[in-house]
Amino acid sequence: MIGVAPGWMRTELMLTHHTPQELTGQTETPHYAARGIVALARDPDALRHTGRVLDVGELAGLYGFTDLDGTQPQWYARQRSGPS
């Protein structure tokens, strides 16, 4: 079993309460997570990740896919490094 953890979703509700500038680089579309799952499913060696929870941004780094806008949001890296 491999867990996939998406970041903050850029949904219609988020766009209602925040400006696009506030969300840039902080959020990802649901398509980003879907692309990560597809990439993982296509990997013949995916079992090497068994027992782990992978952030979608981490999968993007491994497999080279992007979100709809061409970015690779890496919110998890900022969260793990702590406050600046």
C-alpha cells in the first residue's frame, strides 16, 4: 500500500475566499494529484514505495509531471522545513 497526500486544493471555494495571488504556489488543482497517481501506477517499480506516504509534489519531482498551469507546487517542502 502506498499513500498519496495532496496539498492544499485550488477549488472554486478557495478562489471565492482568496485572491489568485494568495494562492499562487500555495495550492494545486485536483488534476495534479491525479497525474501523480497515474505516474505511480505506470511505474513498474512502484512497489519500492510500499508503506510510505508520498506528497504529490514529491511524486512530481520523481516522475516529472506538472499541474495544469505548468508548475510543480512543493508546499510540503516548506511545511517540513518549518517557519522561516
